[in-house]
Amino acid sequence: MQNKGIVICVAVLLTLASIFYLSFSFATRYYDSEAAKIKDPIAQQDYKDSVKYLGVYSYQNCLETQIGLGLDLKGGMNVILEISVPDVIENLADHKTDAGFTNAMKEARAQEEANGGDFVSLFINAYHKSAPGHKLAEVFATQQLQGKVSPQSSDAEVEKAIRASVQEAIDNSFNVVRTRIDKFGVVQPNIQKLEGQQGRIMVEMPGISQPERMRKMLQGSANLEFWETYNSEEIAPYLQQLDTHIANGDNGEEKNDTVAADSAAAKKKVAKAEPKKAEAKFSIKKKDDAAAKVGADAQNAAAIKAHPLLARLQLGGGLSTVGYASVRDTAAINKIIYSAVAKRLLPSDLRLLWSAQPADNIKMKNIYELHALKVTTTTGRAPLEGDVITDAKDEFDQMGSPVVSMKMNTEGARKWAQMTKANVGKAIAIVLDGVVYSAPRVNGEIDGGNSQISGNFTIEMTKDLANTLKSGRMPAPARIVQEEVVGPTLGAQSIQMGIISFVVAFVLLMVYMVMMYNIIPGMMANLALLVNVFFTLGILTSFQAALTLPGLAGMVLSLGTAVDANVLIYERIKEELRSGKGMKQAVAAGYGNAFSAIFDSNLTSLITGVILLTTGTGPIRGFATTWIIGIIVSFFTAVFLTRLVYDYKLNHDKWMHCKFDTPVSHNLMQGKKYKFMSMYKTTFTVAIVAAVVFIGSFFVRGLSKSIDFTGGRNYVVQFENPVEPEQIRTVLGGAFVNADGTKATTSAIAIGTDGKTIRVSTNYMIESNSPTVDDEAETILYNALKKANLVSQKSVEAFKNPDVRQGGSIISSTKVGPSVAKDITMGAIYSVLFALIAIFLYILVRFRNVAFSVGSTIALAFDALTVIGFYSLLWGLVPFSLEIDQTFIGAILTVVGYSINDKVVVFDRIRENLKLHPKGDRQQIFNASINETLARTINTSTSTLIVLLCIFILGGDSIRSFSFAMILGVVFGTLSSIFIASPMAYIVLGRKIKEEPAEEAAVAEVK
């Protein structure tokens, strides 16, 4: 063996690196166990802060460097944020109202929603259509693009500036998101921009148990504003006038003189005594607690008809608070105060906004304040904005209440001093993302640039608010288009199932290898498997990649790849020994002759793995990462490390009489002369009939598509008592109703075999951008199940807590937006086609014959069609889910990558025999080559099936569909290698397959 020194050096370096990185996991566990012995929490933290692993690494360093666990193993939250590119473009255009621009934006949005694509290109094309003869510079020569775009700029220059600004906004949003996550204290978050998907950021947060809090923090734009305000008595007459007009059926089309008269009348009322107040729905707490009794149900249909606004809104409150309303009435009030009538009657410089939190001086719950803001700038923007904030801290005021203190820069401090000086005795409203957080009275000029946000806050709320302000404003609105939440208890179960499947598969493989290849060769292969796992975990940890359940499946599957390499080597050694060679020569020839087949099969698998890694997301990337590492490591351990050991022993005259077979495997598939080639008519007919059945099933039964391809929300709910999916479907039949009044599509299927776990899927309001829709959907689900007495949780918060199982709860949830679903669909199609093309080209380059490329590609396409066809035929008939999701697409690509191994091994032997017997009968050479590789084919397929069956039976519901697809792929991939790929390659060579006699010539007789 050449280059022994390099192999030893690499092995030593890999061993040391793996020990080093894996040691952090043991160090962290040790420190945690020692800290657990300390009862005082503060002393526990002091201990963790004081430790130094290896004298250098802190406890936090150990946490960040140890092998990370993915969401499905640890629990947590995974979201994909989409930065709104259309909003960035509108900001760059300074919100132009030009008809050409607005029409172009509308058309571009519609095209993007329908077909996807690059929004900038869609907008530019739409603008040229809606405003022919006009240049982009007419729209984008704004202050935002000052120095980049001038009125004389060409369209190409403007487009370049727009794209640069859009990318800058996305980069800034990425930095803001990273800062917010870091300040939140998430350990080992994974934050990355998705390649090829402009404006999308993936955020994985293991261990998160408060998804609502994270949603608000991630989607908050941190648009902080300071506004001057009206006093409530100044605005009350206008609201009374508005109430009267709406009650009289005013539709906003009165003449101008009527408008002027109404406005003048309202202004006169401001100077008079306070207007008559409507009957109070609730009362404000006095300091002596002598408030009147709250009317629990003061509003009714007659009152609302007489006073559409004031029956819902109680006027009063003082300073900028013009009134109070229950949260359930805010939508109806908004409809009135933002109506055309309101635009006529209310002052043009008035903005009405709700408070961020319920009022704390009201006895009733969920009562919000309506504040009157005054617009004092010509642009309509706030006179002071959040870009002047340099620091924000969560603190406590003199009363011990949580507040947020802010510090401004010099320019902000100057404006703040002017603003407070001009508004002594009035309130200044502090607004964040369109809601009023506080509106304190100004008692005098405030210099120094200090301000404070106070209100009905919890400590967590002020902490999140301070972190949001410190991390900065999002350059553009962001919304969650895909989300997955996994409870930590479910994660612990996944770890247990993953480890059990891994251990059982490993033990069975070890037994199988010893049973087939005897003690020494079998244990050498098993030792290589152990080293393979050790190196894979070490490399995975060094990359700081999280280990997921699909990742564990990838590692287990890489064991099958490692076994394949050992099987190929041992089968070739057995052939050399049967030909009469000595042990040393047989081992050398076995390793040498098997190298090309191992290299080609591993490289084609690697190509598939890279495609999975680049095109997949979430679980597919986790699987691909560990599979790629496993493929590379298994190649090194099987081909080089085991060879090193054999050479060392044989050079010292040890293992000279080693046996590579057992009574079980001695004559397994040896000397067979099956006439595979002449069976092509039968096998092709069966394949064509099967393909027709599968395609027919696609049209008749279709596929059970998951929300990955349709868009929607999944909720996995665990009940206390067994329930039937039909019962859940009936209960939820009319529960989810969209904003337009249409019923949302809702379905329910059983998960697992306990009868207590149901997955509910719905497309309720999936196209809505509102950050509150997720909470609304969970509340609707809770109310419907609670009403049917299927859950007994006392609150929706307990129902949403995955660790509160008693009474029924959501243990995991997933959301996929419609835009993501379209991208996943196209990405799945492209990835499968790209994999087939890549393998076609590699086989063409490697074998220098298009026949082998055509044969393998057709066989691979049939393998993929077979797996998809069975999923179409069997969904709803088998006791586990056969939904088509991203993980299934990963399985299809894995089937392609694995199946090509069989074909490469057979083709490699055909190529070898063609070189040995250039004048021999080609049909007999093809037949002989397939027969010679039968033992390898059976052993490899059997060992891989052992692994897959362990995953299928013991690995849990989340990867059962994946393993079932792989089982189908291994079985039919093996058959297609023998009965489709080789005969097809022979026919493409221009040869005609002859009917063969009963007895076929042996390989040795081929001339």
C-alpha cells in the first residue's frame, strides 16, 4: 500500500480533533452535574461562571462547542422570515402615489404571488408597461437614493441602485435578527440567509418554549416614534359628530358645505362645556377605590344602532386618551374611525392609535386606550424617531414597576428638549410599531436626551422591548412564512427512539458481518464502523452543526454505505482466493480491483448528498450533512484504514490463513448462470405495466400532499383519552372561518399507534400577514376541542404548552406560507431532475459510453416513479402517514443516490470484463458480470435493509415515512439494476438481445 504515512497522519489528526471537540460535551455534562449539587441558584451560576475547561474555555464556550441537538431532539422553534422586498422598493420611491408606479407595484405583487420570481425584475417590467416612455429615475430620484440616483440616471443605473439597496436592507435585517436572538439568550441558534431565496432568513432556536414571545420579537420592526398629542376634550366633539353621522347612515358622500358646517360646529363645541357622555360600559378606578359598579353587558343591538361608535367607545380618560374600548370592539371602532366619513369630519392632522397593553386603571380585563396623536410635520411622519436612540435598558421606576429607559444621541437630545419644552402640560405619545406604549405628561423641558417607556408591563416584556430597541429598526417589514415548534418532551422521546434504532441497527450489522465473513474480517469491518461513527460525530461537532433525527438517520444510512464498501472488498478478495492466489496477493488485488467501484458509487452518492444540502431546508439539510460526512469517512475507513491493518498483520505473517466466508456464505450466489439479459421482454413489460398503474393512480387517487406543498398549519395534539380522526374532523368542520367568510380547509389524521395523538391541518388565514393570526388559530383550535369536551385544559396558554400534557395539549406545530409552498414544490422538482442529470453526466464521463448513462438514468427514473407510485396507491390504506413533504423528497433523492451504487458496481464489472475479453460475446459478458456481482448485491441490500427496518420500526413517526420510501427504493433499486439498467444499456449499444439456450457459458469460457 502506498502513502501509508499520509493515511496514518490523517487518521491521527482526525482522532485528536474528534476527541477534542467531543470532549466539550462531556465537560458540559460534568459541570451541569456539579452545579446541580448546589442548591442556591445564584451560587450555581457563580460556579458555572468560574469554571475554565482546559484552563481556557468558559462554561459558555463549552455550551457553544458541544455537539448541538436539533429542534426535533431538544425541542424549540424553527422559522423562516421573509423580508418584504415590495416594501423596500416603496420606501426607496418615497411612497409615490404616481399612477404608473402604483399600478406597476400592484401588478408585480400579483405576478409574484402567482408565479414567484425576482420582484425587482417583475416591478421594472410592469413599470415599463404601465408607464411607457417614462424612466425609472422619475420615481427613484429620492432622498433615500441620494448620491446613487439622479433625474438623469439611466434605467440600468437605477436598477443597479435598487438591487444594491434591497440587498443592503436584507443584510441589515439579518444583522438585526441575529442581534435580537443573541440578546434573547438562545444557546446555539442557527441563523442563515437562504441561498437562492431573496429576502428569506432561516432561524433555528433550540430550547425555546415561548413561541408567542419569539414571534413578536422577530416580526417587530422596532419603528419607534415620538408624537405630539391632542387633549381628549379637543377631540371628543369630533367623535360625537362622527357617531351621529354614522348613526344617520352617512356614507361619506356629503357635499363640501355640509362638511365645513360640521367641522365648524365641532370646533365651537370644543370651547363649550364638556359634552354629554354616553352611558359608561366600564368605569375608571379612583384612588379611593370608590368606583361605580361596572355594567357587565351594557351594550346591545339597539344601543349600537343608536350610537355605532360611542356605544363601543367610552369617551374620556384625560390627556391624549380620548376613550376606552374592549378588545373585541376595536375592529369595529377601527372601521368607523378610518372610514371615508371620518376622513371628512376628523381633523386632517389627527391620528388615532390604540395602546399596546390593556389599561391598568380599569376594573374590567382587556380594555384598551385610544390615543389622539397630532401630525406636526409636512411629511406626515413623527417629529422624532427611533434612529436617535443609542441605548435602551430594562429597569424599575420608583414604584418598583418595570420600565424601559432610553438614551438619545446629540441631535435626538436637542429635538427632545425642544419637543418637551413646547408641550408642557400635555402628553407625548411613545409609539412602537403602530401602537402607543406610553403617553406620559410633560411637566417641563427634558434635556440630556433621556426618556422612559412605562405602562402595564411585565419584566419579560420590558426586557424584550429594550432588546428590540437596542438591536435597531428592521429596514423592512418581516413576516414568518414558515414555522415549526417542537416541545422538549417530544424531543426527549425522539432522542430515545433515535438512539435505540441506531444501537439496534449497529448491533445487527455487526452480527451480520461476522455471520457472512467470519470473525476476523467481520470484526475488522465492525471496527471500521465504530471508527466511522466516532469520526462522523467529531467532524459534525467541529462544524458546530446540530444533530437532528433525520441527521441520525443519515448517520445510520452511512453505516450501510460503509458496509457496502467492505462487502465489495471482501467479495473481490474471495474471488482472488478462489483463483489460487495467496493471502497477501489476494488482499492487495481485492482492495485494488474494488477501488473503482467503491469510488464511483461513493461519488455518485456524494453528488446526491450535495444536491440535498443545497436545495433542501431544515430536516433535509440535517440528513444531508451527516450523510455526506458519513460517505467521506466511510470511504477513508473502509478503503485505507482497514487496508493499513491488513498490511501490517500480513507483513508480520499474521492472518495468513484468515477465512473470508462461513458455512452460511461459502456458496452464496457462487457460480450462478442466470439468463438475466434474455428476460428483458418480461421485465420490461412488467415495468411498463407498473409505470402505467402508478401514473394512473396519480390521476385517480393523487398524492397526499402535506402543507409543505399546499401551505397551511399543522398542530400535533396529544389527548388524554383515545380519539378518532373522524371525531376531530367533525368537531373542527366549521371552526376555522377565514376573514372573507369562507371555511378553511381542515383535516385530521392519527399519528402513531396510541390512538391519542392527532395531527390537525388547516389553511386558515394562511395568506394573512398579521402576526396575531398564529395565536388566533391556536385559540380557535382550543375553543372547538374544549367545547366538545375533548380537552380539559383551563386556558389556551396551558393548551399551547407542550410540557403540560394532562388535559390535552399541542406538542408540536408547523406553519408553511403559500409563497414557501410554491418554492418548495418547484425546488423539489428541480432537485430530482438535477440529480438525474448530474448522475447521467458523471456516468458518461466516468464510463465514456452514453449507453451506461441512458441505462442508469432510465432505471433511476423508474425507481423514483415506483416509490412515488406506491405512495399514491397506499396512502390512507396503511397505518402510518404517507404524506408528500420535504422529507419525502429527500428520501427520493437518497433512493436515487443509493440505487446508483448498485448500477455503478454492475457497470464497473461489465467494463472490467469487456477489457479482459474484448472479443467475447457481449451478451454473455453482461450476463456473467451481473451473476458475478450477485453476492455483493444481496449482501449490501440485506445489510441496508436491516438498517432501514430498524429505523422504520424503532425510529419514530417523524422518519417512518422516510424509511418506508428508502425500503421501497432499496428493493426496487436492486431489481432495476439487474433487470432494467443492464438490458437498457445493452440495447442502447445497438445490440439485439438474443434468446439464450438453457445452459449459459461460464465466464471463464468467454473468449
